[in-house]
Amino acid sequence: MDVTLIVVLIVFVLIIFYVVAIYNKLVALNNRFKNGFAQIEVQLKRRYDLIPNLIETAKGYIKHERETLEAVIEARNKAANMLSSAAADPGNAAAMKELIGADGKLAGAMTNFSMLMEAYPDLKANQNMMQLSEELTSTENKVSFARQAFNDQVMAYNIYKQSFPPVAFASLFGHGPDAGLLEFEDSEAIQAAPKVSF
């Protein structure tokens, strides 16, 4: 065999191995951020499941404040629906934006609910309400940590996908637009999840 042909074959095999390595890394990074979103989904579902319990506990104390209670439940249901949409495709930036908007409305409704609770000292002292509040605060912390991990994983995926040479192969391997971060509209919301104090 000709030495040139052997060198060409070796270079060709190395290129194939390099392209396979790019493909495998894209798949691994993609799966990591999807797993990261699954962790967020678990915590958000837990939060959304706690809210109706808070409302049920509060109903006995504040029967005439029905509008505030209904606003919280409506915002919770909308956020839960947006979570399902985002979970179906965690890389979809539009789905993330809708989830962020719905969660922001829920945070506003929960803030109104919390302010309303201030007028009812018996409700604030209720053992069940205190326990639910503590669980909700703990869940908010877990959501915050999971969101940070997810955003880190999305950034690693997007950076790798945009770098050269992976950028030349990403779309060929089915890795379309960049994955969307789960960011809140203002930094205050990032640092302090909706606080419910009773």
C-alpha cells in the first residue's frame, strides 16, 4: 500500500472518531439539562400541591376574602399547566418564558395572600398553617437550587454547541436552537422566591 493512502485513511478514521465524540458530548449535555429540569419539575409540583392545602386551611378563617383565594388557585393552576408544557420540551425557550410568566403571576398572588394573612392572627398561629408555610419555604429553597443547577447545565450545553467545531455538526445531529434558561424577570425574584410568612 501507498504511504499516502495509509495516512489519508488514518486521518479519515481520526476525523470520524472526533465527530462521534462531538455527537456523544452533545447528547450527554442535552440529557444533563433535561435531567436538571426534571429536578425543578419535582419541586415545582410539590409547591403547586402545597398551595391548595394552604388555601383550604385559610378558608375557615377568611371566608369573605374569596377573591384573593380564587386568584391564588387560578394562578397556581396556570403555572402547573405551563410547567407541564415546559417539561415536555425543557430546551424550548418559549415554553420557559411562559413558565416564568405564569410563576411570576403565582408569586404575585401568593404575596397578596400573605399580606391578607397578616390581618388574621389566629390563622397565622394555626399549627397546620405554620407547618405548610415551613414546607413551602423549604420547597422554594429547593426550587432555587435546582434552577441554578439547570441554568448551569443549559449554559454548558449552549456554549459547547456554539463553539467550533461542534457548531458545524450540531444542527446535523438534531440540536436546533439554544436551550432556554429559567430566569426570572427581575433579580429580586431570583434571590427571594415568594415568601409566605404566617
